[in-house]
Amino acid sequence: MAEANQRQPFRPWQIRDRCFNVRRRGLDPVEIRTFLHRVADELTVAQTALVAVQEENVRIKNALRAWQSAQSANHRYR
């Protein structure tokens, strides 16, 4: 059984579409919706940046492996 802290991360649309129960003296729903949209927008930016960094990391690792292989091949035939 999965632990509660291992849940999937929120997606921006999940934040934007989140609904809350209405109470008699509750918070302003427009203010809540505005805040949720802002958080979702910032999450979109962060997740996009994370994907870009992960892709760059893979590219750098592949380049390093290729360089190490080339260096190893050069040293074997000397």
C-alpha cells in the first residue's frame, strides 16, 4: 500500500479546478479562485523548468559517457 506522502504531485489543472465547501461566513470564493490560478501558473512554470533541467541532465550525462568512451578507446590503442 502506498504511503500518503508518496502521492503523485499536483498538476496545475487540479489546482485550478479545486472546489471548496461553501460556509456561511467563509472566504471570498473569487479571491480563492484567483489565488489558486496564480499557484497553478507558478506550478506550471516550475514543472516546465524541471523537465528542461532533467532533459539537460540526460544530455550532459550522454555527452560525458561518449567522451569517456572516446578517451578510453584512445588509451587502449597507444
